[in-house]
Amino acid sequence: MRELAMIECRMAEYDIAIIGSGPAGLTAAIYAGRALVKTLVLAGKLSGGQLMLTTGVENFPGFSNGIQGPELMQEMRKQAERFGAEIIDEDVDSVNFEQKPLQLLAGGKTHTAKAVIIATGSSANWLGLPSEKKLRGRGVSSCATCDGYFFREKRVVVVGGGDTAIEEALFLTKYATEVVVVHRRDQLRASKIMQRRAMANTKIKFVWNSIVDEILGRDKAEGVKVRNTKTGETSIIPCDGVFVAIGFQPNTSIFEDQIELDEKGYIVAKHGTQTSVEGVFVAGDVHDHRYRQAVTAAGEGCRAAMDTLAYLEEQKEITVSAKE
């Protein structure tokens, strides 16, 4: 049974509703707001996306000395609000894309919009250790591209054995003196070409048939305690950083019966940012499982907003006053 009750057809409250408040969602809100259309951002109770869990961001253009992740998101939020976007810090519980206006239930209230941009992102799969949560952002990361630079001339551990883990390990060899890959099996799950590259790299070492029981360190990561899955023996690997690379999960559970998803649960985009539902667009990591960068998410937020504005103009729902 659908959680979102059907409501009488009426004029939409908003021209555009954006679900998500990471770089993709807030960039979309900035562009929509500048076009002078009524814009709603359903930011979520934990607004800001994955950058809220990141300390230094040094690869986002415009900040020569870097910027803290939460600070960057706060500035983007202020910018969206400056251009008139209404931001509500509530999670979207369900949606109804089968009738117009489009409907979204959040915080016990139904909001309606002429068009929707989905920018709910993806979430890294974590090990589920208390020590991992405690040291996240203090030596524990899920993104080598984001944080690898901070581990120059350091020893790091990568947890995982698939393509993601091996890509992270190979990338980290640009900075680290040694990369130790800890994998629960006795062989990698990564593609053969990735395996060959990793095996040939003298900076990469492997610890087989092992899982991480604990990440060591009081204020920052200082090592990992690993347990051999066959013998039960434990050992400690000293390190300065731990990269958990056991995959990502797109945040699409509320859209499963509403919109086309691929086999991994990511939203399928057609003709740019258009989804399988007319008037519903997508941006960021919820559909992009390759790059997963703040700057690419922001770029997609721009594209999604411009596509949505063009759609509404074609439908004669709005007259766009500013497109730049």
C-alpha cells in the first residue's frame, strides 16, 4: 500500500522541488532560484550530504587553501537561500509521481511541485565498527580521491577486494609510502586487469583471509586490528589512514516503485538528466556511480536545474526570467 495518500488535483505549491542538499541539490537550488521560480529543497534531517563527514576539501575549485567540508556546504546553502530557495530539514518519506502535480511526503506534510529534481546521493558501506565511526574524518575515509592527498609519505590500509578497493589502492600509491589491502578472501574480486595492476605495484601489499575488528587510535587512526578468518589469529597493522572501500549504496529506496533504477539501484538518466518519469530529473551520486566527486555532483546539479527549467518552459508552466 502506498504511504502517500492521493490528494485532490490542485495548483502545485512549488515550481521545482529538490530532494537532497549535497552539492548537486544545492547547486540545482541556486540555479532554480536565480531563474525566479518557486523552489523547495527537502534537505533531510542530516542535511549537506557526504561532505558533512569530510574535513579538508582541497579539490573543489575556488578555494586555493582548501575548505572544510561542512563550511563548504553551509556556504552553498546560504547561497541557495539568498536566491529564494525554501529549505526544509526533513527526510522525504514517500513520493507519488503518478499524477500531477508531483507529490512528496516529508515530516508528515505533503508538498506538491510541477517538477522534481532527485539529488539524494549515495551512502558508503561501512564496516559498522564503533571505532570506525569515532575516527571517521580523522584518518578513516571512504574516498581516496577526496582524502588521499593528506596521506603523503604515510602508510595506509584499504579494506575491500573489489574494483572500488583496488582503484582506491592504486590511487593512493601516488601519495602513500605503502598501501596494505585487507581482504576477507584469498583472492580479489576485482577485474583481472585491475588485479594485474595492483599485483605489479610494489607499493601495494596484501593481507588475505582477514577482516578488520577494530580501528586503533584515540584522536586519529593509528592502526587496525585484523583477524584471520581461517585461524582466528589477530594481529595489528600500524597505519596512518584507513580507507573503507566495500561499495556504495544509492539512496533510492523511496523511489523503487516510482522510477526506473538499474540493477544496482541507481536512477537511470535518459537524455541528459531526465528520468523515466516526465518532469522528474536527477543529479549527483544517486545516478553517477563512477565519479562521485563534489565538483561533478555540482555540475550535474546545474544541468538538472537547466533541464528542469527548459521542461517547465516547454510545458508553459513558467517563463524563465534568468538562466545564468
